[in-house]
Amino acid sequence: MTANSIPSLYVHVPFCASICSYCDFSRQVYNAETADRWLDAMERELHARADGLKPETIYIGGGTPSCLPLFQLDRLLTLLDPYTEEVKEYTVECNPELRDRRVIECLASHRVNRISIGLQTADPSLLKTCGRRHDAADVKRLVDQFSACGISNISLDLMYGLPEQTMEQLEQSIAFALSCQPRHLSLYSLTIEPNSVFGKKGVQSCDADLEADMYECICSILREHGYLHYEISNFALPGYESRHNTNTWEYRNFLGIGYGAWGMEDHCRYTHADTLRNYLKDPLYRNVTELTEQERMFEAVMMGLRLRSGISLQRFSELFGTTPETCYPNTVRTLRERGLLAETDDRLFCTEQGWPLLNSLLVEFMEEAQL
């Protein structure tokens, strides 16, 4: 596969100013010397892996990309400048405590046109529980500053099912988020990861019934405010769906650069070195998993059914020369009969009743595939 046939580039920044209680991503507390060495390694990997790359989307995540000081962030963005010629959506994740206006201006000058801000919750006590270092006012200030610099395509991340979070606290956070007028909202339920601070402290997951009620509340409120529920955890004003993430859900290849990034190319998934230290020693190392066609077909179903529009039967046929119904005849038939799946001329999708039960539906697909 040539680089210019890959539509998306993901870059992982493995540094944070502090570690949030729920986070289990590849990250460490920022250190200037280590970050310089990481940028050297990133430059080497980009030159080796991205020659000829002309992606339509770039996404810089983490970690916390905005924790990099101006001179290092500018170097990173300069390294990526050669790949922005055909980019339609260029997203960078930022934390609300970002206060250096020069950083915002730097992002705009490098053609970044979309910002994802980690609000998580507007409740002060829950922010403290999560180890966050901002308040709601910081989020509103940052949104206004980006808008003033010409970047108005803002996405906000919120979490629900937080320890001791009430429905009232959730509704207040949603109301605050809406007051910021974001184009896009991502809503995630808290998952207790073993290596997170919450996991090590033995924090328990939210009651399943309360979590389901919170999800239903979120969907109802955002629908009333004109947001399209286009993916199971994501909502957007019309025309502002995430291009980058949609490429992933449509099972398209993407190039992952940097420690903590993963990618998919040529029927293979890959990660990088298992520690930042090892990545600095050899940024070209990849831990590659070659997927069987059966595994790829299941992943395409799993990702596609996350979308409200479901799986494109034409694309599935282009990838595998067959249809989901041919691969999973019993599952597709029974889920249709139960009113959980439906089909149009070119899409297989979950119904309103089936979408909230997606995880259970996927188990049935997996069992028929005997994965």
C-alpha cells in the first residue's frame, strides 16, 4: 500500500501536565528534555513512514498535545506541514487550562481547523475527583479564544457515570456545554481501567441502570438542541461530523505515528514500542498483528454498526467480495426478525431498539463467526 492511499494520519503526543484519575492511555508527565528527544524520534518516523502521504484528515491526540510549550508544539506542527496540502479536517486535542494565546495562534497558523477540548464535566467536585486542573470558566474562555483566532469548529468531550455523579450534575454539565455552542460533542461513559488511578483505588463502575438512564438523557437533550446522533457516542450539528473518526468507523486505513499511536494498513494493525524509552531508541519498530479475513469482516461490522447510518454494503463488498448477510446469515436474519437490525438498498444498520444493545448484538455476530 502506498502512503498516498491512506486517508488519515493520527499523531500521538504522550505527555501531560498531570495524570487524570480515569486515564489509561500511553502518557507520562511532561519533561522538556524527553520531549525534545521524542520530537527527534517523531521526525525520523515521519520521514520513514509518511513519504508521499496526502491525508484528508490529521488528528493529534494524546496525552495532552497542548501541554507542549510553544517552541515544541511549533516544531511538531512544522514537521506535519508537508502533509497538510489536501487536509480537510485538522484536529488537535487541548485541555482547558491552556492559557498561552500564542499557542492558539500557532495552531491557527499551521492550518489547524478543529479543536477537541476535554471538558469532561462542569461540576467542580467531580473535576477534582477526576484529577482535572480546570474549571468550567476555563472551557468557555478557551472556546472564545479559538473562535477569535478563526477556529470555530470546536468539539467538547464529556463523561458520564463518574463516581457519585447524579443526574442533576450531568444535566448541568450538558447545559453548560451547550452554552459554549460547540459544533460537536463526544459523550463517554466512565470505564474503570486497571492501570488508571481509579482502577488502582478500587473505584467501582456506575450502576448499570443509572448509566443507561444517563445515556438516554444525553440523547434526548442533544436531539432537542439540533444535534445529530450520528455515532453511538458522538453528536454533531449537521455538517460537523468528525471526518477523521468516521474514516475509522468506515474501516479505512490510517497511519499512526508516535509512541502510543496505533494504525491499520495492508490488513494489519500495529502499535509501536511498549515504552517511551524503547520508542526513543527505535521509532521505526512496529508490533504488527496480521488480521485474518474473518477478523477483518467482524471488525468492519463492529465499527460500521456504531454509525447511525450503519454499514455500506457496497464498501463491504469492495473490501471482502461478499455481504454481511452472507457471512452471518443466522445473526442478520434473527436480529432483523427481532427488530434490532434493518436494511435499505445500500446500508445495514441498527434500529432505534437495537442501537443501545449494540454490544450484545456484536456478541451474536462474534459467536457465529466463532472468533
